[in-house]
Amino acid sequence: MTHLFKSEKVQYLCTCGSLKPLCRTYFCRHCLALKCGECVFHEVDILYCSNCLENVPPGEARVKKNQCSECFECPVCDQLLLTRATNIQIPSAEDPSKLVPKKMFYLVCGFCRWTTREAGLPDQPSATGSWPDSDNVNSARVGALLEHYRSLAQLDKFEKEQKRQLKRRSNYLSFTADKYSLSALAARKRSGLPFAGSLGMKKETPQIYKVEPAVASEETDDALDPDIFTKVLTLSSVTTIDQRIRQPERQPVKSEDLIPIHKFLSVRRSQRCRFCEHNLSKPEYNPSSIKFKIHLGAFYHVPDVIIYRLARDDMQLRLCNRSQYPTHVRLLSLDQFALIAHSKIEELERSCGEAEKEKKSASSMVGHELCESPATQAANLKTCLRNAFKEKVNVVLQLPNEPILLPARDDLAEYELTAPQNLKEDPKAVLWRKGNKVVISTPLTVIDDELEDKRTGFVFEFGAVRAGFETKEVQPQPTNVYIPVFISLGKI
Amino acid sequence: MPIHDNDRHAVVLEIGRAYTKCGFVGENEPRVIIPSKLEGTKKREGIYLHEYSTKKELHSNLVKFLHHIFFKYLLVNHRERRIVIVESLLCPTEFREVLANVLYVHFEVPSVLFVPSHLVTLYTLGISTALVIDIGHEETTMIPVCEGTPLIHAWQAQPLGNKAIQERLESLLLLRAKVQGNGGQKIDLVDVMPKLSRAVLEDIVVRTCFVTTLPRARQLVAARTHEDGPSPPVPPPTILYPLSGNNNLTLDGSVREESAEVLFETDNEMVSLASMVLDAILASPIDFRVPLAENLVIIGGGCMLPGLKFRLLAEIKDLQQHPKYSSRIALKALKVHRPPAKSNYTAWLGGAILGATEAIATRSYAREVYMQTNRVPDWNNLADNTKEVDSRAG
């Protein structure tokens, strides 16, 4: 679905200054601003295996090194391995002379036909969980080194602490001794300190965990096998670098040393606004569910624009409102926007000064207060204005002057045949409307013919309801939001 | 929610020229090793992180790359993890600054600890003096570490790494190799494709090339330079390398053997891997020269080519007899360490060991400080690298 709407032609200016198609952005309903994937915080929500869809708690995932214990991938081609069952004849327990069938399992790659038998791994009596894990042969040595350096760091910290304490005390003593000419003993008595030894000494000095330093040898471990000069190399018996680094601790050179690889877990992320830290998107906990608990995709909150028809001097745009509130949309040229923005910024800064009198500093504000504070709004408008004028535009549009009503999304309206006709609208500007969709006419004029690729831009002004107000009994009061939109027209 | 909580292990990152190693502190190996590039699309190939033209481009690439690492491989919230960056002391300042900016400002990590790769390599061995030889993709760097202090003035760096081998391989192939089609006819490779992609070259080097022995290498040189000299050694058998479709590349044994020779060829300036080792030892204090030679540590993905370490020792022994060095250096023995890790992530392991200790709390550079100063300390900046600052920090 995203692919259908992911048009690179119409792009919205994100708060961070980058241009993104609408379906690639979020709309923070607290800040009333667009946020793209690069200017939100991502957080790990749940870990799951994308094959068996099992939810893995973080603690367990850490122990298992983010791997699924049941699912395996082919070490040759990364495809999922399938479990195959086979019957073998084994001597029965009661009567060794008789043979009884027994089910055994092995893994096979459905894509490249690699099997665990190729790796020399014996078939397993159970379908999952009994395959050998690759153990790092050096883990004992690394563990000892870790212990050694940990104890060293402990000692280092301890000594530093002692030094600091001694320093402090000696300074104090010398000061008192000088001023009142007291002996060190009397000073100690006075300050209630013990006579000998320091406070720090009460703690035991940490012991260093000894480790044997490594011993170098004159022999290297990679002397060439003389066969290399005479034997024909079979290419398929040597692993590629990708196959090697998929098993970092083993890095097998020969294909026969490859072993099945545990499937890596996937992660489901939630997104948070960088500014106000509200959640923008939060998926449901169940890995098999594709629903969201919170989903503030801009697609559902900001009017969508597509090019409906394009000719040399005429263009028609289709606007669509997918939010649950009806809204009045006004299209402003960039210059009009600059005028409005400047007056707004002035107004906001004035009220900002008043707010300061009430001694409300920005640092003490949280959540709603921060988003709604005039200072924040003014700053947002300023960056928006600055970023909008960085974009190059060589076509101007003749935009409708009147605000256009975009009704709320109503799934039933899709089936109604007649459009409501009681709206007083300029028929030259608004060509037709149906449900929450409107087609408007925006004749265009090329102002700069230098570049072949033509580009135009305008600013959306629409009313959006700040989150948290819907529940109140009062009618939600929409706030005007300004979002610059840029359209690549190509060659016209 | 204390960040030094045991549940929130710090993340260790080593962003190399070719591969990035990432994982958590206190673990034996990185979780994943991935190419240091953005994944390509159908239209264009992936871009390597270090191949950038502007700072802005690097910034946006790093944001995408690290996002990928955090949410696809490590699966952690970056805002609650300390970060340990294992980097070379010779890392470009620009890259380091942009990386710090991305981590502190975009990802809002609580703290970052930059550790020098050559130094932390010794944490995997439990020793304090060694000559660390890092053979990477782009270049080979050597820094002697004496009693826990890297001697920066004795550093050596040359563009002798996997990239040099790949370039040599490409030129040799274009010169000699033939492409064998379905019908068995042979065409010169140059006529089929004037350039080979990095992925193909890397694959050929990794799977088929090796570093030959010293006597064979000498024989090769003698045969090439003297017309009536000895005949070259019998090359390894030719193999067919599938190129694309029905085309097979005839991979000559001599090409497989000679590609890596670029590391040991001495030009007029006499610069090769072996001379770099001796130069680094010579630039170190005289009392440390013998211990350094007896504590060589060879790390980096480049040294995983079969026969490389063996050859390097033989070359150094041979070069000691050269008049340039014989009068100035007398080494008893050359000894190589075997770190408890694969060579390509040895430095990462050092960072993971260091990061698991108390040092991560005491030595990290916190986000609050960065937001005030807008810079990270660097050894080559006099503002950080003076005695007063050191004693205050201690």
C-alpha cells in the first residue's frame, strides 16, 4: 500500500528540513508538526522471531544473543532451513537382534539443497533444539583476561579514592595546624577522626586476579601446505567471505565446516517525537498482529495532494482529507506564507514576553505546556520559513483565494452518488468534489526557464485539533498549521 | 534507570574501512561483522562509509548505518547504552568528529569511550609491550606499545593492505587472464570487461590467493628481472572462476601466487611490510627494541591471507642482513603472539574487554560534556594533550 502512495513527485517539508512523501512521515498531534523517520526517536518495543512469530522477552534474548533457538538459516545462502524426518533402523532395546524403526531429523535448505549431513552433523532424535551450538574455543582465556582487567580497574579506582581522601584530610589539617598551632594529634581528636590509619583503609584493598601473560612463539600458525602449489583448488570447497563472517567466532574456511546458523531475531519499533517525547507510533505486543495501539502517520492527519492533471499552462490538484475532522484548507504561495508567518512570529513573541513575566522558563515545562508555549511555536515557524525558502522553485501557481472545505473521512460517503451542492464556492477554483476529496484548478506560470525540470511549491494552511482536546466537552478548537509542499513537475 | 546496570551492556563498535565489527562488552566475539557500507538498491551499488565527498554526506550515511546496526543487529535502545568505539590513532579527525556528532546529537547516547585499536589489542594478551601490526583494507599501520603507552612517534603506515592486493590482482588479470565462454573459445578479459568490481576481486583474493614462500618469491623476481636467469617456479594449477552467466575466468596459478607480492616488493624507497616493522622498532627506545621484536602482534582482516604471517617473519629475518639495517639493529629472535580471537576482530575484542571494566564509567566522555563543549578530546589536539590536563583528569 505504501508503495502506491510513495510518490516522489509531491513532497512535504519535514520539520527537520528534509523533503519526504506524505506516507513516509508522522504528524505529531501534540506539536502539530511533521516528523520524518530520521527526526523521531526509535525504540525497541518487542523482540520476536520473524519465522515462528514467537515473542522473546529481552532478558531471554540477551542470553540467547538475539537468536531464535528453534529456527535455523542456511550457512551457504541465508535461506531458512527446513526440518526433514527420516526413518532409520536401530536394534531394539529388548531384543538386540531385532531392528526397530526410529524417527530422526535433519535440516535441509530448500534453495541450495545444503543439508546438515553435508556438514558431518549426525541426525538428531528431536526436531528442534538439539543442534550443536558453535562454542568459542577461547572463551575460558577471554574470561580470565576479563576478570584480570576488572580487578585491575577496581584497584585503580580504589587507589584514586584513597588519594582523594588523603589529600582532603591533609589540606584540612595543615590549615588548622597553621592557624591554631595545634599538633596533628589534637587536630585529629577535635575532628573526631581515629588516631591512626585512614578511613579508606577500612575497606579491603581489592585483590588482583592474576592471569598468565600470553607467550609469543617463533612459529606462526599459517605456514603454507606444500599441496597448495600442486593440487587443483576446488572453488566450491572454499567458503566466501560472507559465509565466513556470518559465524564470527569460527569463520570456517572450508565449506565442510559450515554449521546451521540460528535465525536472528527481529524487532518491532515504536516511534517517539524528539521534541515532546510523545509516542507517534506504537505497535501491538502480539508479533502476529499488524495493528497499532498508537499510529500518528501523517497520511491520516494531513491533507494529501496528488497531481490530477498536468498540461503546459494548467494543472489540477486533488486534495484529500483522511482525518476524522472536517477542515478548511487554504493554499498559500510562499510569499503569502512569509507575510503571515512574520506577523504570527511577532505576535507569538509578544505573548512569549508575557509568559516570561509569569516566570515560566522553558526547562520547567513538560508535555503539553512545552508544545503549546508561544516560544516553541515561534521557533517552529521560523525554521519552517527558513527551510521553505531554501528550496528552489521555478514555477508559480495561481492558487484559489478562498479556503476550501474538506469534509472528514466518511467511509459511507464512498457509496453516495450525489455530492453535496449547498457549498458556496468559486466554480473556477473548485472543479468537483466527492466525499472528502476535492479537485482544484491551479493554473501555472513558468518564471524561470533555465532548468528543464520544473518545480513548484505552496504552503498548506489547515486546521488541526491538538491531541488531548477531543475528550473535553468544549468543541475542539482547530489550530492553524502551515506545511510547505513541493511538487516536481518534470518537463512541461 | 542507571545506565551502568548489568542489564545494559555497553555497545562496542569498530568501523573499519571494509568491515564493521559490532557487539557488546564482556562477550567473546562480535555479534556481527558486516561490510561498512550502506546497502545498495537496484539502481546503484552500496556506498562505503569512508568513501564520502562532504561531511554532510558522511553524516547522513552514518545515521542510516548506525540505525541499521542498532535495530537490525544489536536490537537495543541507543539512548540507554554507553558506546565504546575502537578506532585507530591515525583515524581522520573529520570522520571521528562526525561520528561523535552522530552518536551524541542524533542518537543521544549517554557516553562514548574512544579507545585506540593498537593499544586495546594488548588487552587480549595480558601483556603491556608489543609491536602491533594492523593489516587492514586500505593500509597497514604499526604502532609500538611500550608498557601500556603507544609510541606515536614511531608509527608506520603504508597503503599496503587488501586494497593493494586487489588492485594488483586486477591489473594482473587484465593483463593475462582469458574468459572462456560456453563454446570453449577464449577471449581476453580486457575485451569482455575493462574493470572488475570490488566484490569479485575481494572474492577471488579471499578464496584463491595466498602469500607464497620466500624462496619461491625470490625465484619469481629473479626470473622476471634477468632474461637468462633461472626459470620461474612451476605455478599452481589453473582453475576456472565463474564470472557471470556462461563465462568462466581462467584464473592462472601465477596470478593467485603473485597478487599478494605487492606487500613485499621493495621499490626505490625500500618500503615493504618487513621494512616497516624494522623501521618501527628502530624508532623506538633502544631498551625496548628486543622486547618489541619478541612481541609482535599481527591483527586485521588483511593478515588472514594464508601464509602472510609466515612470510612476514621470513622477510624480516632476511631484511635484517641488508646493509641498511645490519649495522643498526641486532635482534635475537622474532616472536609472534596468537591472540584468543580471529585476527579480524582482535582489536574489537580488546575494546570489549576494556569496556567490561570500571574504566567505562570513569573514562567515558559523557553526553552532557559534549553538548557544552561540542568536541571530543583527541591526542593530536594540544588543548587535550598537555601535562596539566592530564594531572587534573587523574
